[in-house]
Amino acid sequence: MPVIDIHTHMTTRSYIELLRTHGAPELELKKTRAGQDTVWYRGSPFFTLFEPMWDYDLRIKDMDKAGVDLAIVSLTCPNAYWGGREISIKAAQLVNDSMAEQQAARPDRIRWFASLPWQYAEDAKAELARCLKMGAVGVMVIANIAGDELTNPKFAPVWAEIDKAGLPVLVHPGAPAGAKEMHMDELGLVPPVGFMFDTTLAFARMIYAGFLDQYPNVKLIASHGGAALPYLAGRLDQCWQHIPACAEVIKDKPSNYLQRIWYDTVVYEPRALEMCIEVAGGPERVLYGSDYPHNIGDMAGCLARVNARPTGEAAKIAGKNAEALFRL
């Protein structure tokens, strides 16, 4: 049974240094009160730095220990959405080049999602084409792009290219717009709550806006088990039935759209995974992910929860679904 981790992150020291130099005023690197080197967004900590984030030898050792065969690595937030056009392009290229190099060096263990300078559509399209030539198997996007929603018309040229190629897109949260106003700097609220809000809002907006009908070949993957989407599926339907604004565009109920996207297994309760599978319409739309090497990542634990499912179901989620989706 192949085990393929589709939600797992890497970066480079050069990317971190670029962010340190050009991320201000919204992004800065400093220590938390616990003494951990962390990226902060508008005063809220959200990205704690650890050695495994750029050490592929250590990554492979940890994969071997957990029983993971292949990792499809991606850059996490804030991705390349900062520093102006030149810096945004450079940030994306630094990480894309590194991941392409690692895939070439470890073709049996590493694949990767491309990061793009989404704010600059023509540059993003050019970088997408370059990454596909280098072997990228999908695209990473943050649930809000420097505060702009993914359905913003200025991103349409990029989505059109992704749709034409029929690529998987991992939608990963960042600090949501308004994090500062909601005082998410207090108690470290961005990862446990802010990220979930960001993903949930992004997908709810895309569903109600008819995005999945507009780009039918884009294969969207909702991070962290779809965040709050499984829990809210019935509410989304109820609002579609009774609130005219929620039914202005789409003719089908939102819960049916929830069965047209994919979900990862970065949840920490078997009951949450079970609900995710049910809302997804079955195990075929669920993919193993670990969130390694973040401090709340759980490579072994997420896989154990998958393996606790019935055998045939576990095999699909652990790797067979990813093999088909990414054409591995």
C-alpha cells in the first residue's frame, strides 16, 4: 500500500532571509515569548521555524520512521505574496527551484506543488509554465492572497491556466484578513482558529460564487480536513434554500459541491476524520496529509488514524487516491 503525504511543507534558508529583509511592515521574524523563531503577520505569530523545514535528509529519515513513501511538498503561508513584484517572483522561484532540485535528486520520495506570484497574473502564468516543465504536480495557493479573496477577478487568468492543465490545487490557510482586529495575536489564536476560518470562508465563497462550475477541471484540496466545512455542510444548504443571496449563482446545493473537492487528513480526532469522509461523499475524496514539519504536524498520528479505518478505505486514503489525482 503506497503512503503519499500531500500536505507537508518545506522552505529554504534563502527564502527565510528574503522574508527577513523584505517582509516589513506586515511580516517580520522575531521570537515568541517561548523563545521560538517565528514569522509574524501584522503582530500575530503563525509560522514557527524548525530545522526540518529545509533539511531533506532529516525529512527522509522521519518519513522512513513513520512509514511514508512519498511526500508532495509545498511552501506554507505567507507564500510569495509580499515584498512587491520583483521580490514576490524571487520568493516563489527560490522555493520552486529548491523543490525541483530535490525531486530530481530523490525521484522516488519527493514531488512538489508550485508556488506562484499570484498578485501579478502574467508573471504567475509564466512561473506556472516554468514549474510544470520542472516537474511540479500541482499548485499551492493560500486561502487569501494578501487579503484578496481567491475569486477576485484579477486572479482569473491564473485560474484559467490551472483549469486548462487540470491541476490539483492545495488551498492552505494563512492569517485571515482582520486577524489583528480580532486580536488573534493573543493566545496564539491564528493556527487553531484563524487558519480554520480562512479556509472555511474561502471555500464557502467559492461554492456560493459558482467557482467550481467556472473552473470544472481545477482539483481543489481543502486543507486540515476542510476546516469547519464538514460541520457546516447542513448550514450551507439551509442558507442556500432560504437566503436569496446564497442562491444567486449556484443551482445545486452546497453539500453537493462539497463532494466535488478533496480533503486532507490533518485532523486530530478519529471522529473528525469520519465526518470529513462522510461529507466528502466517501473515502475517494480524502488524501493522507500530515502538516509535517510544523510544530503541530503529526506524520505518524495522522497516518495511524487513516490506518484505523477499514482496510480498503485506508488504502485509498493513504495513497491510492493521491496516485490517481496526481497521476503518479
